[in-house]
Amino acid sequence: MATSELSCQVSEENCDRREAFWSEWKDLTLSTRPEEGCYLHEEDALRHETYHRQGQCQALVQCSPWLVMRMGILGHGLQEYQLPYQRVLPLPIFTPTKVGAAKEEPEDASIQELLALETALGGQCVDRQEVAEITKQLPPVVPVSKPGALPRSLSRSMSQEAQRG
């Protein structure tokens, strides 16, 4: 059985919006297969001859990214099928927080629980610390130099760079 395939590639780039799109899919498959019901076998016992013939047909399958599949026999009409939706990526890039019908009651209940907790605490945090205490516990900030840059002393060029930003 011989098979030929044709694949398609589409790419777009929008430099203004810094967007790019690239897609590749197997568009057309043409395969030769035995034709059902078209089989001939003759045998002549007197002459010790046999004749065998199997009919062949070319099956055509065309797929598109719009989930449309066309299939049939070359030379005859193609039958078109609408495929069910299937995610292309294994995981969706953007997922909604709640899938399905939006129900307002669970959100309202969680908001009411938070409000009840806040009123129980009196609006005060039990473990509250001042900002100065938090920053005192942090390590000192050390400026990071550029990789490969030579250490320089404060010179006129350094101060000019600081003024320029």
C-alpha cells in the first residue's frame, strides 16, 4: 500500500504588537489500497495456469485546522465531516477560574465568611509588625554590577552615568 502525504505550514508575524503565530498540520493523505469486491482469480487445471487480479483504489483524506475532514475515493465525491472540538495543546494556556455555569451563592458565601472573620478580629492583624521591624530583618541591598563589567571607582564618568539614569 503506497501513501503520499502533503503537509501545510502557516506563519504570521506582527512586529508592531510583538505577536507571532506558527502552525503545521498534515493536510492531505493519498493512499492506494485494495478495492473491496473487485477481485478476480482464474485457474485452468488443464493448462496449469492461474490468473489473479486485485482492483485498487486511491483513498483521499483531507484534514484542516478548522476541524473539517473530507474523505473519499479519488475520482468520486468526497464526504465532509465536522470533527468534535479537541484542544490542540495538552493544557490550556488561559483557564477561567470557574468552569461551567456561574453560581453567585458560593462566592457570596465566601465573601460573607471573610467579612465575618474580619469583624471577629476587630479589623486588626494579630501578628502585626511595623515596617521598620520587617526591613531590619532583611539583608542589606547590594547593587548588582553588569556581568563582565570592570569594577570602577567613583569617577566623573560614573557620576555622569548616574545623572543620566
